[in-house]
Amino acid sequence: MEDNPSYYQELISKYFAGEASPDEIQLLSVWLSSDIQHQVLFTEQAKTWQAIENIKIENAIDIDAEWNAFSERIAEAPEQKVYSSEKKKEKRFNLFAAIRIAAILIILAVSAFVIYYYSSQPKTEIILAKAQQIENNLPDGTSVTLQTGSSIEYPNKFEGGKRNVKLTGEAYFNVTPDKTKPFVVSVDDIQVEVLGTSFYINSHHGNVEVVLTSGKVAVYKKNKPNEVTFLHPGEKAAYSSKEQTIEKSTNLDPNYMSFKTRRLVFEDNPLKEVVETLNKVYLSDIRIKDNAIAGCRLTATFDNQSIESILNVITATLDLKVNKSGSKYEFVGKGCK
């Protein structure tokens, strides 16, 4: 394969002239897709060819008109009539050939422009945490931790005045600061806009919860960007799709980031709340057989422990038993004193 740029310039010329072989066309296609500057060169050369052919068309049209006028003046000469007719056919043939070539060149120029335009546009990347939690860095260095079953959509390069991403599900963001280009997360009907901070987002059934760890964020509905709720560290915003409202409050849940850290803190929490938290963090299926034990209260801290280890501590602390069937767990017992 040739690497000399002049070789490809000649190859482009052969392509426009209709003299390139199938192998050469394939080689040219690979070369065009390897570098955006190659596509720019192709587009410029296409415009040059198109301009040349347009001149040919205009000249052909002028010559044809002049020949018609001339043929009328010599209509009395039979032998020149034949010559006129043959000459006219030749000019018309040249005209149609020029039009055909110009049409092909226009198509090629448009195709080259489309190739150039779309190859130069940011491509969309989608990350889906299908079977396990995923931590990934975005093009600007922002780190994102996705909970299992969640996904994020973003461009392969951030252009324009904002860094826009789209979240489905649950994630924790640690945003790279950039005062000139705000970072905007779209989730359902809500947008969260920051310059550089760390925060947690969880969306479920149209409801959205945003908890701020550090920095400052603005939370607002997409259709009402002027109605902004600002959060400071330790605060959370809860959006209700039913009520269409955003409520700000102090975050009292020490386990909001447990899906990322696997650190759980329970301080006199009822077993029902403990089970709900465990199911959310570990995506487990834990149930309580008897409502009599749902109110049993637990005080304990777990740091990156397995679900089996946590259940063993709970059963020992609350004097309960846990039955396992496949991936399902069920607490049983006589109740708490």
C-alpha cells in the first residue's frame, strides 16, 4: 500500500475520472476513513472537479445555442445541413455527457461532505452496567460509578458550552472542574448542573433523588430551567413525577453511597428498613416472613462484607433464623423483646 500523499491525490483524480479500479476504490475508502484531513482533501478536490465540469456545461450550452443560430442562416445549403445536423448531434452528445459527469461529481461531492460531516461529529457512547457495578471515566476525566442495571450515554468528546450526559438508573459522579463548561446530567424529567463536584443520583419510576457530597449543584426540571433548586453538601433534592415538585431537605441516610463503598451503617433501624437497604445495595432478594419481626431494631456497621456475612450477624444479633432457597433469603423468628 502506498503511503505517499501524492499517490492518493492521483488516486482521487482517477476516481473522479472514472478510471479507478475496484481495488483502488477500496484502498481510497480505507485511506479516507483513517484521517479527517484526508476527507477534507477529498472534498476540496471534488469541488474543483465540479467547478471544472460546470464550466464545461456552460460552454457546451453556449456553443449549442450559437450552432442553432448558424444552422438557420445556412438552411438553404443542403450539403451543409447534413454537416450542421451531425455537428449539432455531436454538441448535444457532449452536453449530455458533461451533464452526466457533473451529476456524478455532485453526488460524489455531497457524499464526501456527508462522510466528512458525520465523521467529524461527536459519536455517542453508551455504558450499561448489565451484570455488575461499573466505574468509568468520561472524556473530561469525570468518574462515574454505575449501579448494576443502570446506564449512561455521552459523546466521545464534549463540544459546545456544556458537557451533557444522560443517565438511566443510579450513579455516583465525581466531576472534573471546568468553570467554562458546566456538566449537565439529564435523568427523566430532571437536569442536574454542576461545574465540578461529587454527587449521587437515583431515579426510579419517574422519581429522582439527588444527594450532594461536595461542591454545589443546581437541580431543575427540563421544561422549567429558571426554577432552580440549589444544593449544598449534605443536602438532597427529591423530585416527584406525580406531584411535579422538587423538595430540598437534609440528607439523613448514611447509606446513600453504599452501593459504591459497600459500607453500611445502621443505628437502631427497624429490620424492614435494613432489608430494604440490603436489597438495594446488593440487588438481593431478602424477605421477612412474619410482620412480628419487621420492627426488630438493629445497630451495626458493615464494611465491604458479603451478604451472607451480614445476614449471619443480623440473625445472631436479633435471635432470628434465615432460610435460603436459591438466591432468595427469608428471615423467620418469634419476634423481638
